[in-house]
Amino acid sequence: MNVSGIGNKLQLQEKLKSNRKIYLLLIVLVVIIVGLVGVVLWLVQQNNQLRKQLAVSPTPRPEDDQPLAETPDPTANWKVYSNPQTPFTFKYPSSKPWEDQYAVYVSIKGAKQPADKEDLYDGIYLEFNKKPIDLGSKTLSEYIDTAIEEIPKEFATLYEEKRTINTGNASGYSYMTLGPDLYKHYFLQSPKGKNVYYIHEGVLDYENQEYRNLVNQILSTFEFIE
């Protein structure tokens, strides 16, 4: 019996068993590594999704749930001027307008108006002409351009260029002239474009009491009745 041959076989079997254990360990390690990589990728994916959700839907703050406060309408309690013979209406805060066959007049005297002066010294003056303007063959814009060109230079100069304006349901243009005082001229066209009416404005505000804002509020209520 060959003793050395038997010994070699035993050594070979031991090596095979050892190699099998190593292979099994490698397989287990590969499985564990693949599992860890899968877990890491899943966590990264979940983290990215969470970031996207936070970016799209930010955490609401307590103040976001509060309803926005409505800005009060300063003209809500004003009186309304209307006349069946006049094709427009507007609101005014005080000092009832007076009128004649040509125009409706609004004069509001300020706190600095001297008691012994009848002429307006501090406040606003508005004149709403009742007669529509005859544009002839011109558009309203062309009519304004001509009016500006024909300003008598010895009495006044152009202070503010022609501007587009919208008041109530009317639209048109305005410009300002500077003479003895500063005046603003409005030309408002009815919604259907049938008629154009002229409004003349004078503001005497030597102490910056924001009378211009009051004029803007009055004109914001101007509407044509058609």
C-alpha cells in the first residue's frame, strides 16, 4: 500500500475543502456588499424625493393661513353726483358740486384756505364740461397732439407730456400746463367711443397736503352713462 499516495489525496481533499470555504465566504461577502449598495441607493433616492417635496410644498407658516386684509375704499361713503341731463356720474367727498348749462364744478377748500378769501387759495378745483368735444376727422390722440402744439407760449408751457389714463369705465389722455398756476387737462372717451369730454383741474397745494391724491380718487369714480 502506497502511504505517500494516500497522504497526497488527503492533502488535496483538505485544500478543496479550504477553497470551498473561501468561495462561500466570497459569495457571502458579495451578497452583503450588493445588499449594502442597494440600501444606500434606496436611501439616496428617498432623500432626493423628500427634497423635491419640500421644494414644491414649503412648510406653511401660521401667518400664511391668515386671510389678506382688504384695502378699504376711500370713496365708499362719498356722495354721488348724477343728473339725467348729464351723460356721466362721479363721487365727491364734500362741498356739493354746482353746475350750469356748460359744466359741473367741484371746489374743495383746504385747511390753509384763508377765511377772508373767496378765490381758491388752498385746495382743488375740477370742471367737468357737459358738451362733448368735436374731434372732426382726428383721433383723440391726434386731437391732443394738436392741442399741445397750440398752447399759447406767452401764457403757459407744457409741464407734463401726454399720458394714457383710465378712470372708471372711461379711457383717454391727460397732460399738464404751467402758467400762473399748474393745471391738468383730461380728455375722456366713452366706452363705445361715441363722445369725448374735457375735464379741467386745478390743484393749489403749497404745503404738500396730497390734494393730487384726492383728485385721483374723485376721477377714479368717474363713469359714463350710456
